[in-house]
Amino acid sequence: MAEKILEIKDLCVEFNTDRGVIRAVNGVNLEVYKGKTLGVVGESGSGKSVTALSIMRLIPSPPGKIARGTIDYRGENLLEIPFDEMRRIRGNKIAMIFQEPMTSLNPVFTVGNQIEEVLELHQKELSKEQRRDKAIEMLHLVGIPSPEKRVTEYPHQLSGGMRQRVMIAMSLACEPDILIADEPTTALDVTIQAQILELMNKLQKELGMGIIMITHDLGVVAETCDDVAVMYCGQIVERAEVKELFNHPQHPYTKGLIESIPSFDSTTGERKDRLPTIEGMVPSLFDLPDGCNFQDRCNFATDKCRGSEGEPVLKSIGTHHDAACFHPLS
Amino acid sequence: MNIWAYIIRRLLYVIPVLLGVCLIIFVLFNMVSPDPTLIMLGKHASLSQMEDLRRELGLDRSWFLQYLDVVKSAFTFEFGRSWSTKQEIIEMIKAGAIPSLTLSVPAFVLSTVISIAISLFVAFFRGTFIDKSVVFLCVTMMSISSLAYILFGQWFFAFKLGWFEISGYEFGFPDFVPYVILPVIIWVMLGLGPDVRFYRTIILDEIYQDYVRTARAKGLGEKVIMFKHVLKNAMIPIITYVIIQIPFLILGALLLESFFSIPGLGGITLNAINSSDFPVVKAMTILISVAYILFSVLTDVLYTLVDPRVRLK
Ligand SMILES: Nc1ncnc2c1ncn2[C@@H]1O[C@H](COP(=O)(O)OP(=O)(O)O)[C@@H](O)[C@H]1O
Ligand code: SF4
Ligand SMILES: [Mg+2]
């Protein structure tokens, strides 16, 4: 069993909005292991980014607030350590890359500058020249051609895929324990997406960090993850090893997600017709139903699901397999 | 492309713009405005007197030659003589520029620096009570008439407390200082409301950008993020806003100069307008147009230095 480096317990994050307080993340538990990739999947708005930002303590406040929970990183609760200590962890021990490669880099500084900045912050022993060398080395590592030249270029001179590589280079410059990747390939086209995922897999083998891979695409999960957590309305509804999850989904929502993965024709490589997506809409966080949040979209819903016995809680169903459903599928 | 080549090209581009501006000024002053001989000699002048004066003023020549005079004055700053004081206009401008600039330059620098500093401060505390109070204060200050500031300042600080001169001006440093302090303070107060609101909006626009979140995720502190990442991006709109105000500084501040009896260009221009002294009005118009065009070139050049996305073309 690999070493556990991060453990989130009972995380609750609330936002104050014009229409009242919403709970964007509601009682999430997650574990990240060294050298392993944890996938967090769910539709847009299910609380994936908020979970990720909580780990970095980057929830915009106001309006956001971490209402409850702990995030243990190597024996320390990140939510309680002083802010200065948190800053020494950010970008150094825990790094993050974002969904928007086009806007995540500062347009008025060179990419070299932006990589060197993180080194200057966390590796004070390096000289200016060493920082430049390391920046070039990192650009080389993430597969950017002629890095000596690219290092002096500005973000607008690079394509989206190249910018995301720069983000990866920057986030890995200090060899973090954990890399949080929040939909790193969503904004990129399919071939670039595959290249970036492959790159991340390769770098993980070389550097051994734990990865939290956030995505709404189970196809990405299949390619990169060891363990998966499925989120719905701010809660984890199913959690398992990746093979187990794909082969024996227990929660009707997970099953729906798997069935709606667009598959590829193995001979032509063309995308086949889209399979049915899950019908219905995600309920608003302002008025969640009693009982199971998925009841309106679920073919198996019973009175029990509609609130006669409260909410379904995450329960162990097999080895390393949990689901929050009153009527698990098998 | 090299930055110097770019500057030279931009300056060459100024020439046609200036010719166009001169044409507009020429049309307004030489073709549309009433016959200057009537203004100067009054209704009862004889025809021959008018003829003589027209010849003296060069108004009997072709329109093209008259237009060339306007163009020439834009490049040489030789504006001829004032109709009412008969002085060389360029000398009048030189004399008036000193009081105007001793008021407007310190006032402008102070108000820009103070407004940006306050904006950074409130942007740091965005959404909090401090931020909201400052915005409220700005709106309040903006809704008070500028006359109220001037009259209150003169009555309270100059008359009641006797801290400053109520009005007047003396040439030479440091003699002018006591005369400009109060108008400078009032200038800064007048600018504070709109400027802080403008800079705050620009800075807040930047603070919510994705690259700021990246900077935080790197572990940078809020001060570095504010002064390095945010400010450098915010400089792009700030530069335009600041530089485009500079040409108007030579005019000084019409209102402040007249209330404080400062013999600056603002006063000269007002007098010229009141006495239909067209050559002076024309000279000021040309001067400000030239300054405006040159400073817009400066804005473009500064852009290329702050914003790498701007191509030199
Ligand atoms: N800055 C914010 N202000 C208000 N509500 C927010 C904010 N950020 C997130 N939320 C709420 O949290 C929910 C989950 O958002 P998010 O974690 O970004 O979803 P996703 O799973 O798509 O990453 C959103 O539906 C929204 O209601
Ligand atoms: S608890 Fe009921 S409604 Fe919810 S997913 Fe399971 S079967 Fe469907
Ligand atoms: Mg998201």
C-alpha cells in the first residue's frame, strides 16, 4: 500500500449568495496516495473545483467559507496552519494547474520569468543563472521544443496546449508531493488532450507525486487514474478503484456517466454517435430534495429514496468500494 | 522591429494628422468666424481702414496661404501678436505657462500618485467595510460642486486659519509656493473621487483574473501579487488615462486660476475668448492639439514597453 499523503475529512464549503447560503461541498472525504492518481469526476457544478481550491486554501472569501472539516497533509491540518506556512506549501509541496490555459499565465511576464518566480520563492538557494537553467530544463521536461528560445517568450506567443505545458512545468518546478489538476485538458482539443495526459502520466512515474485529476470526462479517468471518486451536488456518491468502478458501478449516477462516455471506433478512430446522456437536470443547490439528490433522474428511485429514511450515506459495498445509494446496482 | 524605428514611424505619422488638425482650426478660425476687422475696428470703421487692416493681418491673401500660416505656426510656434495686447503671443504663453505649470504639475503628480495608492489599498480590502466607505466617500466628494471646495478652502484655510494666501501669485521659487498650496490641495481633492473610482475598477478587474489565482497557487504573498502582477497589468489602462490628461495641464485649471488670481494660461485663454482675441485662442488651440498628438504617440510607445502583446507595426 502506497503512503497516504493527503486526507480530506468531512469537508464542507459554503457560499454566501444573493439568494442565500449554498453548500457547494458537503461532507467530502478523500485520500491521496504517493505516486497514485485520484480522479474526481462529476458534472459541472458538482463541487470539484471548490474541493480542489479548498486544499490550496484558495476559496474566494467572501463569498466562500470552509464551514467544517480537516485536510491533513503529512500530519498537519492545512486549514489550521498559519497563512505564511500555507504559502510555503503552495506551489512547493502542493501545486495546482487550472482549466483555463489561455488565461492562467500572466500576459506581461515571460514564461521563463513565471517559472523562475516559483523557484525564487521556494528554492532560495538557487542563483539567478541556476533558476534560468532549471526553467529551461522544466520546459524541456514537459516537451516544449527549443526551450532555450521559448523561455524568453510571452504567453501570447504560445498555443493553448503549450501554455498548459508551461503551467505543468511551473507547477512541477519544485517537485511537489501533490499535483492538483483541475480539468487540465478540457479547454484543449482532443489530440493535444491526449498528449498532455500522457505527459502527466510520464512525469508522475519520474517524479512520483500524487495527482488529483479533476474532470467531467470518465474517458480521462480511464486513461490516468488509479482511484476514482464520483461527485454529485457537492457529495461523493461513489468511490472505488478505477477498474472496479468501470466494471461494477454501484451508483445509478456512475452507471449513467459510464454509459454516456463517447466511444471510439477502434478501426477508424472516429467518435461513434453519442450515447444517451443522463436525463434530467442537476437539482439547484438552493433547494435540494429530501433524501437522495439523484432521485429525479434515477430509474430505481423508491419512497425510501424520496426521504422517508433521510439521505443515503457513503457505505462500503465491497473491498475499497463505497457508494451512497439505497439500492446499489449489484 | 526596433523601438526607435517604431518611434520615428509614429512621429512621421504625426505630420498628416497635424495637417488635418490645422485644416480644422483654419476652417473654424479663418473661414467660419466673423470678420476680424469688424471686431477690431467696430461698426463705424471706414472701408479703407478695413482694407488696410486686412492687408496688415494678411487676410487679403489666398486661403491656401492663410492655411499655410496656420501650419507654419503649428511647427514653429510663431503665432504672431495678440490683437488686444499687441504682445508676441509666444511670449504671453511663456509667461503664463510658468504659473500654470507650477500649479498643475505638482497637483497632477500628487493626485495621480495618491489616487493610485488609495486604489491599491481599497482593492486590497475589496468588499470590506473600508472599501465600501471609500467608494461612498468618493461618490460624496464627486457630488459636491467644485465651487464649494474653492470657496470653503479660501474662507476656512486661508481667511479663518490664515495658513495660506487667499489669492495672488509671485514668480520665482520659493516665492510662489504659498500661493499654490491651497489650489493644489483643492485640485487633488477634486480629482480624488473620480480617479479613485476609476483606478479601483481597473485594479479590481485585474484582481479577479485567472493569472492572479495562479500567482496565489504558486505561494506568492498578496503584496507581491498586487505590486508586481496586478499593477503591471493595470498599468496598461492607467497609462492612457494619465497621459491623455497631460496636454491639458498647460491650460492649468481655468476655474482655480481665476478664483486664486493666478496669472496663468487658463486666465489668458479666458480673457482672449472674452475679448475675441482670436490669434491667442487659435494659438492655444494649436498648442494643445500638438501636445495631444505628441502625448498619444508617447502613450503608444509606453504600451509597447508594458504590454508584450502590442506588436510594433
Ligand atoms: N465564487 C463563487 N461564488 C458563489 N458560488 C460559487 C462560487 N464558486 C463556486 N460556487 C458554487 O459552487 C458550486 C460548485 O462549483 P465548482 O466546484 O466550481 O463546480 P465544478 O464541479 O464544475 O468544478 C457551483 O455550482 C456554485 O454554485
Ligand atoms: S438512492 Fe435511490 S434515487 Fe438515489 S441513486 Fe440510489 S436508487 Fe437512485
Ligand atoms: Mg470546475
